[in-house]
Amino acid sequence: MHGPSTSSDPDSEEVRNPAQFSTSIVATLHCPTTSSNVRRVERARVGWLARWLAHWMAEWLVVGQYVNVHGKVISHVNITRVRVEDGGRYSCTATNTAAAVVHSAPLHVYGRPHVRPMGPVSAVAGETFRVQCPVAGFPITSITWAKGGRVLPINRRQRVSEAGELTISQVSRAADQGEYTCTATNKQGHASSQSLPLRVVEPPQVSQFTLPESLRAGSRVAVQCVVVQGDPPVTLAWLHNGAPAPSTPGVTVTPLGQYVLALVIERLRQEHSGNYTCRASSPAATSAHSATLRVHVPPSIKPFDFGSLVSGMRTTVTCDVQMGDPPMTLMWLRDGHPLVPTTDLQLSQHDSFSSSLILTHVRPPHAGNYTCVARNEAREVSYTAQLLVRGNVLTNKKTLAPARTAQHRTAQHITPAPS
């Protein structure tokens, strides 16, 4: 067996293909594996697979492995008393932390055809179903599949290979559920058959849901995940950015019956933004639907004042937006009107979240209410400080602007952003 070409992947030498034995003798299958990374060889695992191995493994069959002096992991299957039933296809799988490689080869045991029992299996509606007929005995001239007494294929969705693999594409419960029979025959006319009950299960389907494109911090949101189709049992779960949603503070999920799971966030915060996924799982399959939630955080302005000033002094006040989503717009007002820069009154925009008002020479005409307005998609907020002039001495007294109240006093100064 030759694995992937990367040096870290395990490689496995080819098992003799095919191996042919007579009954009652001792048979040994070897699967040597190598790797260029010794550490990975030490952790390599080699497993043998036969679909029926677990059903008949007994004292005459031993599976083992060891590491030889050359660093190869040698796995082996010893059959001390070969029987016709021991024939079939064996697979050796070598795995380490980097990858896994598989090699398969048939073991032919001379004898009459023997089809091993096959338990009930399930197929998922709408998908492709494959099953290999577990045939032993050698030589075999034909392997056929039938359903309801009719030899397959009977339509374009069905294929049967010479090796006895049945493939059904676009599985349908109405057309494909039922009992299938595999028959192996040799040239002397000896035959062996076994039946395979096939159950077609409907995978769960989650109805599509949406989340509001724009929600503000502090608001509430609720959404339901509904399974509109699929065979029980169904397990529902909400995920937030790939992790269980209830692990996010403030998020609760509540089952509303077997097929409905509600998600509620009582008070939105910025950390609630992200991708929300409802996942429905059943033994048949898993389906999911996702939607994105974006929580807009309104601006929060750091309080400012002019301090105590004397006529002729210089002063600078800065409007800093401590919180809020971009894009952010800042502007200054004086007595409710846009502030127009002059020779001794200047505005400086440092970045999207900070703006300064600079008075290079304070004079009595500068007295008034100065308001910083910050606006984003969530809302508009403002903060106002009043500059008073008394003679040649100017003092500062913080008051409420007549047109816009201070940010920290009431909510009346907060106006929603236009949609």
C-alpha cells in the first residue's frame, strides 16, 4: 500500500494481491507501514477491517502488531484454520496524527460460494447508497442483486458491479425501501444467498429563519428553529460562532416540543454579535441553517468642561467617544447651530472618535452652549457644556443645552439614526 506523497504521512507496503488458499491451512496477512518521522511511527495505528470480522472472530484468528528494528509498524492477521467463510476482502488502515492510508486486497479460499449474513441497514433519502455483497468461496462466476424477485438493475439509478457492489443514487423511500437479496454462484451451479433489509430514512430539514439586520444594544431578540421534515428522533441545538449558544452570557434556549427550539436574548450586548446556527441531527443525517446578528452599539461621550478661564487665555476641550460602532460622525454646535471656525476658534478632528475645540484667545463673544454630537447607525447622542463670561473673568458652569440635553441626564437628547 502506498500512502500520500507527503513525508509525514504513513506508507504501507502492499499486501499480496490476491491471496489464494485452500481450507484447513494456516494463513497470515501482513501489512507493513513506514514513515519518515520516527515520532509519528511510534504513534501509528494499524487496523484490519472485514465487514464481518467482529461477528466470527474466534480463537483461530489473531490480530496483532509490532514495531521492528527498521521502524516499520508490522500488523498481521493470523488465521490458524482457514475456512471458506474466511474468504473476502480485507483492508489494512494505517493512521497517525497527519493522515490515514488504506489498502484492500481479497483473500480467496477455494470452496463453494458463501454469502455472509447482512444485518438491516439504513439509507438516507436523496443520497447515494452503496453496499458490498460479502461473498466468500472461490472461484465465483457471478454475483447478483435482486429486489422483489427482479434482478437489478431495473432503472438508471441502480448499478451492480462485477465484484458485487450495489449502488443506488438519489435514494427514495417509495421506490427503494424493502428487502434486497445477494446471490453468489460458481460455474458448477452452486449458489448462496442472503437478504438485506433496507430502510430509507428522511433526513431532518430546518426551516429558514432570519435575524434583524440591525439591532441596538439593550434591545431584545427571539427566534425559533423549526424542523419541518425528517424522521425521529431529532436533536436540536443552537450554536453561536460554532460554540453552544447557552455558553454565551445572556443567551437562553428553550424547547417548545420535539421539533422546535427557541433562542432568546433578553438584553443585547456587543458580544452577542456573530453567526447563529440551528443544527438538527438524527441517526440519518444532520442539517443546519445560519443567520448573522449584528448588534449596533450607540456612542458614549466622555464628559468635558471648559474649566475656569480669564479673558485672553487659551483653552482646548476634546470630545472623546468612548464607545460605539463605526462609522462615527462628530460635529460641534454652538447654541444649537453648527459651529463655524474663526481666527481664534478652531476645530481639530483627530480620528473618527475624537474631536477638539480650540480657543486661541477667549473673549466675551465666545460665551454660549457648546455641544458635541456623535452619531452612528444605532443613534445620535450629544454632550453640552456652557461657557459663561462675567466681565474680564470667564468661568465655566456645566448646564443643559436648550436644544439637546446632556448625555448623562435624560434620554431625550438621544435620537434614533435615520434608517
